[in-house]
Amino acid sequence: MTSQYSWHAIAPWMYQYVVANQLDAMTSSLDWECAAGSAVRKQHLLTTTNHVAGHSSEGSTASAVLVLELDLPVKGEPVQEFAEDNYAAPRYANRVLFKTPIVRARWLRKAGSPGVAAVKCTDGIALADVRQQSALSAIFPLASKRPKVAGQKSAALACQPKGTIVAFTDYANGDHGVEGKHNLLTWDAQFASLDTVDHPKQVLLSVEKKIEDIAFSELDPTTLFSASDDGYMRVSDLRSAPGSSGREMIAPQSMPLRSVSACPVDRNVVFCGGKEAMLVFDLRVTGRGPVAVLDHGGKEVSRVAAHPHDPALVASCSSDGRLWVWDLSLSPCHPTPQVSEASTPPELLFVHSGHQPMALTDLTWCPSPGHPHVIASSDASGALHVFSPRVLHVNDEEEAERAAHGIVTPKGVFK
């Protein structure tokens, strides 16, 4: 990790604070570990890299699961004037090395198992004890280590809230699920201590098109959402019989879906990133289409993340390197893409363009109640940004006071 670099000159008007660092290589995963207590300053961010200096050799790849420690301000503190040295840059807390490339990593969120992460490598699923800096060998080998069809691998991986279930996808060549199809499987991490790779597993779903992303419901840990290339957002129940088909929602014109995120506050709301827009699905409606389609200027929405505490806030990132923050309370939902004379959609609250022109690889909100508006994002160059938009910290009283002095809080697209 290199030293902190300077931000745009207009950062003081855009952000409460910014931490920007450069990792050694591209990171494909970001996941916060929620520290106990809302007043905890030090927060840990799980990430990965597929190049570790001093540990790779010709013809081989050294990858690692990394934990970065950040010192964040606590909710309720006065908004400080921006300065590059306001907050300490991230530091390496721990890391676990792997011999094969890592495609995604997520914290195992069962209580009593701190510091353990589920890791999806190109050859299998593993568990990493980050605090002990040790990893089990590939404990669940993937059938698609050498897929028959190029481009069939998926990075999809999710961990059950407060449980031990790990969900992942695999293109089956005959070992897992239905041969020649994309399968959504679950595996119970409590069997990781068994000295065998023949662990109990369940095939929830088998489809023709690639499953790009999966996410558990935060309010119902037996419900799993998936987004696929065929334009379907599917709802699967872990309690159902293997192979049972759950509810299916579909994007307009079968728009390929790239990502999915369940609203942690409302069990019926699901956000999906599509090839050209972000979609909002409501499971309470009788139809199968979205209740809102939010245009991203025709750019692919590679990742989407619901706010952990506010059901109206959601972040997304587009293929042109921009990160978008939406406030769905600013406008009524509309089921089809809108053409407006306004320069920006009314729901668009903020755009972070610091990653351009690099494509973003992941984004995540900090789940700690003490840091409600902190976002972490990464891109293909290895750049890591941790920031909090200033517009999210302005409450109604502050807004009224500023307006009385002729100061208008900026909202919309910031470049």
C-alpha cells in the first residue's frame, strides 16, 4: 500500500472526509466487519489482492485476503474541515496468503466466530482465519476449475447473517448440481473441521444463464436472492426441497442483471444492478416487473449496495468508474426508465467520480451505527477510497440555518 495521495480541490465541499490509498494490485472484494458498539473508532475492512509483493514467482500467482484497519469519526462528532491528515490512512492489520487467485471474500457473520472469512478462489471455497493468519486448504472444490465453456465462472459468494451457511455459484461439469447449467449452492461452514471435501451441500437453483450475484436477506436468513444474465431476479428458500423454483422477478426487456442487494430494513425490497440501469423490486406487488428503474446514462451497473439503516438510500457503481448515491424518498417510484428535462434524476443525491476512468470492482456501506454514511469503494487499478459525502451529514436544522444565510447545500452530480 502506498502513501495517501491528494484529492480534488473541491473535496472540502463534497466530503466530510476522504481516505484514498493504492493497494499493490486490483482488489475484487470489500466487506466491513461491524465492530461492537456504535462509538468504536477502529473499523476493519476485508479486501483481497491477487498479487502479493515478494510472494509470486514465474508461472504462479500469490493472492491474499487482507484486513485493513481504519480510524473513523464517530456519529455525533462535529463535521471537521477537510484535510488530508484528518484521519489516519488504512494500515494492514492481518493477511492470509493463497496460492490460487481469489475472486471474492466475505466475512462469516456468525456470532462467536470473529475474524473468519469465506473465500472463493478459482479452484474452490475456503475459510480464512484472518486473526490467526491461517487458511484451510480448498475445503470445497469447484467443478468449474476448468469450465467447458469460457467465461462461465462467477464471483458470486454470500454469507448468511448470524449463521454458518455459505452460498456460492458454480458452473457444473457433472460434479455439483445439474451438468451444463449454472447452479446456486449452499454449504454449511460448521463442517469445515471435517477431514473431507465431501461436505453436505444443497443445490437451490439451476439455470441456463450465468448467476452474476447473490445476497441473503438480512431480516430472513433463509431467503436468498440471485441476479442472472437472463434478466431474472430469483428468490430462493433454504427450507425448500432441492431444485424447487421460487419466485421470479424480471427486468424490462430481459435486461441482464449484474448485481443484487437486499434492503436490510425492508424484507420486501430488493435492488439490482442491470446492464443499463438500477432496478428496484418490491415483493409485495403482484406483477413480476420492477417498481422503479433508475437510469445510469446507459452504463452498466456492476455493483449495488443498500444502506444498512436507511431504506431510502442505496449506492451503485457504473462501468464508467462513477459511484452513485440515490435517495428514493426524493421522488415517487416509476416502473419504466424516465426521460427528464432535468440535468440529473431527482433521486440522484451524489456522484463520486474519483475512480474514473477505472471500472469499480466493489462497494460497501459501513454497517456500524456509529459510522452510518461511510462508503468504501475499489477499482481495477487497486485504488481504495473510503469516504463520507458531506451532503448526507446535513440535517434539517443545519439546512434551515444555512438557507437563512443564503447558503444552499449542493445536491446532484459532483465531478
